Amino acid sequence: MMKSFFFLHELLEVTQGRLINLSEKKRILLSPSQICTDTRKIKKGDLFLALKGEKFDGEDFVDEAYKKGAIGAIVNNFCFSLPSNFFLIRVNDTLKALQSIAKFYRQKLSIPLIGVTGSNGKTTVKELIAHILSTCYQVGKSEGNFNNQIGLPLSILQFLPEYQIGVLELGMNQPGEIKILSKIAQPNVGVITNIHHSHIGMMGTVEKIARAKAEMIPLLNRNEDNYLVLNEDDPWTGFFRKITTCRIITFGINKKANFRAGNINDEGGRIRFNLLISEKEKIPFNFPSPGIFNVYNVLAAIAVCSIFKVPFSTMSKAVKSFSPPPLHYQIEKCGEYNIFNDSYNANPESMRSALSALMRLNGGRKIAILGDMLELGEYSFSLHQDLGKFAASVGVNAIFAYGRFAPAVASGAEKAGLKDSFCFDSKEALFDRLLSYIKSGDWLLVKGSRKTKMEDLISMLKASVG
């Protein structure tokens, strides 16, 4: 089995760091999971890596790390006096040091690694893949939304030597970020779920978003036996195909694909479909959450798991027992009301998908409680207004919009003929009006970008109903 630790001299070499306050290098051994960036989680014997963020500078916490039992720290400019039993590795950039260490460890892990990116569905597809593969393999995965230049390296460092496959989510909000993450992760299988408007305010155009997501492909192309998994129904798949030299597998609903769904039945709280293996062979799948978009998520996971020879019957059973990630299209009761909680994040396409799913839920009035969609830049007003128009067009009974662009949502809905359309600049005002409006049996969709924390309204409702 691969050795699951680092020698100190290896860390110095990988980070191009300079050792301070320790003369004997060979006495220090560290497991990858002992590299910690958060003093709230640090344990005795850990090595503290001091990152600099928007609000905090990790070097302000080096003393705290020492007091909690850290044996040393990786720093940039730390220049205070040190106790004799605490060493430093001084580097030019602590973030790049973290990434270099993670890449070094990934190279030690002789396992296939799956990288999942795309505009919508990344977290669900990553979780589905890990859930299905875990029926046959020992699987490591990134937790939650650890998908950025800090989270992805930290996820890799938590992988255990006994893992047989790894699954990572790759996120981005600027050009070049997927390239950086792909160089660290070195995926053997890549998934691009779809290309939509998320981050368009930072990227400028959908084409630039597609090109940014495509930054994973050159890493896959280094070995023709690697795989790229693509959504055949997405308009950008042709572009991805042209620049890919490794193997390609596709999934879809509307177009012919390697893995295609038919006989789709959205039953409200869950969705059923058949995986069309051939004209005669069909495998039934039952996903315990609503929305046609989830068919695509399941198909992407099926395509990946087929590469690792998981039987379709095993996949079907695993999908049926899957629990969605927190704040992702969760159905729950709250007193006399029904909650459709999809508050994790939002962009124009995921908003439309959630609204369409809301309208297929059985019984009660359909009320959309919508927070701002962020990172849309110059398109913000028009896309929020379009959201209001769309919500009205599918037949919601009311909109409660919150945030800076709530008036745009409300005006769009009103122009499309929706009478009950309200906008608020505080959650407290929205909640007070909502309580006086809702009736027993109503369905409440709660959704918005992550920073809006729309789940707060669910907590407020739960507190009010006891």
C-alpha cells in the first residue's frame, strides 16, 4: 500500500519552502490530513497552513495553532519569535503551496479520479456518482461544495490510501480556474453537466463560460484512454467534442446518446424513467426528488459508473436510495405547508427548472419565494425580469421576491399578468407578508443564490409553526 505520509524534506521540495527553527528534518512525518488551514479544527501534531483570505490572514492565527498543539506552520511573511519546539516553512505563496502539496499527494494516489464541472448539477452529480460507486468500491469524494482553489486541494488531502476511486467537483468564477484545478486533480474521467448563465457577470458571455469549463479537456487528452462525459442535449457539446481526443460518452433525453432516458414520469415528489439500453431492454429508475433536470443528473452518473462496470441493476437500486445534498430540491412538511427547498444556489436556468418542477407537485397553491440571482453583471435586471415573466407564464399563484433585484422580478411577473407579485428588501418583511398570505396545503418553493441564504425563511416558518 502507498505510504500515507509526507517526510518534511518532501514538503520543502514540493513547496520550494525554507525551513526555519528546526535543524533535523528527518524526524518529522505528517499524514496528508494533518495539513490544516483552520485553527478551529486543528489537532495536536498538525501542520498549520496560513492562508490569506478576504476577511482574515492566517498568519494572525499561528500562535493559536501552536497553543492548540500544531508542530509547525507554512507561512509567507511571519516574523515573530518562535518557541523552540515549533517550526516554520516559509514560502512565496501559501495558496500555491497548498495546491502543490495536494498535487504531489494526488500523484501518489494511483487511483482513477473523476472531475465534475458544469453550470448546474455539479454537486448532485458528484454525490450521485460517489453514492452509486460506493456499492462496489471504496470511494473518496469532496465534501459539500469544496470545489474551489482551496476546497479541492483540501479534499484531496483527506483521501485515504485505501480509496479505490475519487470524485471531485470543479467550480469556477473566472477564466483559468478550471485549468488550475484540473492540473491538481489530474482527472481520468471528466464530466461537463451543461453550460448556462451562471457567473456570466464575471465571464461576460456564455461562450466564455463554455471555454472556461473546457479547460479540463487538455488534461484528459493527455491519455487517449481517459473519458469525457457530455450532455448530448446541451448546445455546447459539439464544441467540446471537436477539441477532445480522449474517449467520449454522452447522455441525454432529446437526442440520441450512449445513455438515454425515456418514458419519463414526473410524479411530483419523485421522478421515474427508463434507461433505454436497446429497443427491447429498458432499466427502470426511480429518483426520490422532483424535476426533469434530475433525469440529466442521474444519466450523467450512470454514464460515469458504467465506465467502472457497475451493473445497471445495482445503479437502479442505489439511485432509489439516494438522498439529495442539503438545500437541494428537498421536499418537506412544515406544519400545514409543503416546502420545496432548493435554496442552495440559483441562476436563470436552475430557477426555471425549479419553477417547472414546482408546478408538477400535486395539490395546493404554488408560491415562489425567490432571492436574487447573483454574478449576472449587466444582465441582472433583464434576467430577473425574465424570471418574473417565466414564473407567471408557468402559472404560479404568487411570487415573493427578495433582494436588490426583487422589483425586477415583480415587474416582470406583473407585466405577464400575475396579480400577486410582491417584492421585499428584508426577509422579516417578506416573512410577515407571507404568513398572512399562505393557506393550509400550499407549496412553497424557496430558492436563491447562496449568499442570499433563503433557507433562513424556512427556519423562520418552522419556528412560527412550532
